[in-house]
Amino acid sequence: MAGEGDDRLTSIEAALKAGKPRANDASLYAAAQKALVPAISRTLVPVGSRNRQWECVTTERITNEKERKKNIPGKVADDEATVWSLKVLEDRTQAPAGWMLPGFDDRDWGRTSLPISWRLNHTALLRTTFNVEDPAVYDSMRFRGWLFRQQDIEIYLNGTLIARVNNLEKKRATSRPHSMTVR
């Protein structure tokens, strides 16, 4: 990857400023893209690119007989589903300071289990806890969710923003599960 002070980057910047493409710009671009592949693959692992055994650290309740028959990982009976604290607001700017921090007091929030739905154009804050016995066993985490018509989603882990999902507007009645891997 070209970094500050790299002659390749300097020459490309000069060509861009001059407005004249060089004959070998396409090959330089292709080489730069090829060089990025190892860097990207170390940072994000595309879902499905490796044969992995995924473990669900939070669970959802089974919502229909079809799910019950398929024995879908992470889908459990109502009384076994992960309990989430829930606060629905008109706008994200109304979120209480520090709501995403582990020690935040959410005792006066509602309780629910997933899946849930809330009014469009509103903000839902969801909090839960889970324990990982041996973090050294895991090299990544995957977020999986049905995000039908939701935008500007932020995902925090122990108070740190680890992912942002945007532009999930769908013009159809169903949506595919959204998955991402966080390392």
C-alpha cells in the first residue's frame, strides 16, 4: 500500500493535479489494488470465505413453526431468548449520554427479546450483556440481523463503536439477513 513519502503516490498525485493521465496509470492502479488484497484480508474476513464454526453469543426467539423445525442456530424458545433493554426515541440526539457504556443504568428501560420492530424514523437503543469464557478462542465476531428499512445503525461493544451499517433501505416486503465480521 502506498504511504506518505512513497514515490508512487507522489507521481500519481502530480499527474492528477496536472490533469494528464499517464500511459501506465491503469497498471499502477491495478498493482495498488492487488497490493491491498492482503491488507484487507487481514483486517476483515468476508462472511463465508472461511470454513468457520460460528457460535451465537446472543439469541433470538423462534417466531414461527418453520424456524422451530429448521433448528436455526441462535433461535430458541421464548423463555431462553436473550433479554435486551430497549429505549425508543424520536431521534438519536435524545439518547442519554453514555448509554452504550457497560456501567450505564438502564433499569427504567423496557425489556424485550429479538426480533423486534419499531416505528420507522425513530431510534431504538438496544443493550444486552453476554460472556465469552475464553476470548483467545475467537479471532472475530459476526453481527447478524434482519435490518429491514433501517439506516445509520451503530454497533458498540463495551462502549466502543465497532461497526456502522448504513443505507439498508429496501423497497420490498422481505429483507436478507445482514452479516458482517468484526476482528
